[in-house]
Amino acid sequence: MDKLFKAIKHILSIAVVLASIAIIIPVFFCDRFIIKGDSMSPTYLSGDYIWVNKLCMGPRIYTDYDFDSPELKSFRLPGFKKLKVGDVAVFNVPYGRNREKIEFRINYVYAKRCLGCPGDTIGIVNSIYYNTKVSTHIGCLSNQIQLQCTPESMIPYSIAAYPFSYDYNWTIKELGPLVIPYKGMVVDLDEKTLTLYAHAIEYETGIKPHWQDGESYVNGSLADVYEFRENYYYFIGDNVIDSKDSRCFGFVPEDYIIGKVVD
């Protein structure tokens, strides 16, 4: 009987260790996701499994497990390096609940390629992506060339691009130059810049900024400038003809990034 109890105790100990590993690895080190759709074709196809390295930027630790809340409450442990242009990352979709406001939604994620990091200037010229800090091409060049010749009627999503304003008149074929906000960046506020950065400012302050009688209002008060509190990124799909990405929803808060996809 003692041998039986020892055997059971040993099995339970192993089970506890395995259960702990099963929890610790995806939370702190890496996790697996499945690609759904063709937005990253030909790099990743629908049904492909990808591994996401959470140590790159640092694992994200939740401080509140009320996932019905639209607010992400977490902190990030120290990482080994930052995400760089050209990396593929998995992130929470910034408009997880409401198209007009950046809000968090658990397990609603995209895998896309980073076109712009905090402080970068990016854009699209004749369907070809660029980042002024990078001399090499970013993304799938053949798909971008194909987009040049694709009529609007053949594009699944709107040809218009974020921020969907006549002040910019940007499209998924022609966009920018656009500066990606970074923590500490100060922007002069006028009607155009307020339109461009309104969602990011609302995300940080909780109140949507607005332009009234020739003046800008931030957090309920008159403001000529705004200093950003967070870092943001800009992501694109490799299948530029059929990808819902930052051309559609704009900036992604750094806190929304889960990790870098392992090559």
C-alpha cells in the first residue's frame, strides 16, 4: 500500500510540474497562434501555425482579469529588444469593440508585418511601402506591384485609408508621409493633426479631442500642442490587396503587441 501511495504522489508531482510548465511557457516565453485568412499570404497561409516570442518585447502580465472591460490593464516585464521594421508580430486588434475608439478585446488578434516603429516616418507611393529609416524593401514586393494594377472594384476593403478624411484623401495605394507617435513626441494641434491623431489621443486621455471655432480641445480643455504618453506601431499585411491592417485602423498601441513571430 505504501508503494501505491508513493507512486500516486509521484504521478501527482509530475502532473503539477507539467501543468505549471503548460501555464508558464505561453505566459512568459512563447505561445502558438493559428493564421486565419489570407492577409499574410504568401508568407503565411490560412491554417498555418505560428510561434510568438514574448521575450522580445517582454511578456505582458495582466493586473485585472475582467476581460469584459474595454481597457487593457497590464504591465510588461523587461524584454531583450524592441520590435523592428520588417518583423511580423501578433497584436490585439485596436478596434476590438468599436470602430470609432481604440478598445481592448482578449483573444481578438492579428498577425501583421511592422512597417513603422515609434517615431518613424512611413508612407505608400504607387502601392509601394516605404520607411525613411530603412533602405531595404518592406513586405511582399510582388503583391504591392500587383496592387498598382488592381482596379478598386476588385479590392475587398475600402480604397480609402485611415484617417478617412478629405483633409488627407489617403488611399491604400497612396498614403503619407505619416509620423508614428512615440512617448514624449509633441505635436502642434490644428484641424488636420487633430484628425490624424484623434484616436490615439482619446486612447490616452479617455476623452475624444475635437476642433471647435478654430480651436483644439484635448481632455476638455483648450490645447495648442499635445505630448504623447505611449508608443505606437504601424502594421501591414503582406497580401496588400486583401488585408485589413493599419491602412484601415491606424496606430497600434505598444501595450497591444503580444510578441514577435518566430521565423
